[in-house]
Amino acid sequence: MISTISQDNLVIDILNSTFGADIVNGAMKYIACYNDRKGEKRRLISNHFNILSFEWQKGNAKAYLESLDTELQNCIICHLMEDFVIDRTSKA
């Protein structure tokens, strides 16, 4: 259980250091709304997530994320956290 908590904190730390605590904390408050809307926005989130991944490799992740509207920013941060949870549970 301790490793799960520290892994969760690691992901939050990475997201905070990349995007800033304000953006990440805002997105964490948006998780319930994201879960309700992710089906209808799947393609939009996926497209921007792919672009973000490319920009992250170039060192431009924060600038790209900040260029998006707040709702889409929140969706992408939630998507990143969800992907981590899915990866972690599939390995367990």
C-alpha cells in the first residue's frame, strides 16, 4: 500500500513540476466531471493528448497545455492520471 501511495505522489509531483500545482489541483477537483464527460469528448481528448505527448518530448508541454481552454486542460490532466492508474493496476 505504501508503494501505491508513493507512486501516486510521484505522478502528482511530475504533473506539478511540469504543469504547475494550480493547474493540477484544479484538474483534480474536476475528476467527477471528467468521468461524466470523457465518453463524449474521447476523440478531442485523445487528439490533444497525442499532441501534448509530442510537445512534452520537445519540452513544450506546459506551453501547449496552457494554450488550451481550462476544461480541456482539466480533461487532459485527468486523462494522464487515469492512464497511470490503469497502467499500475494492469501490472499488479
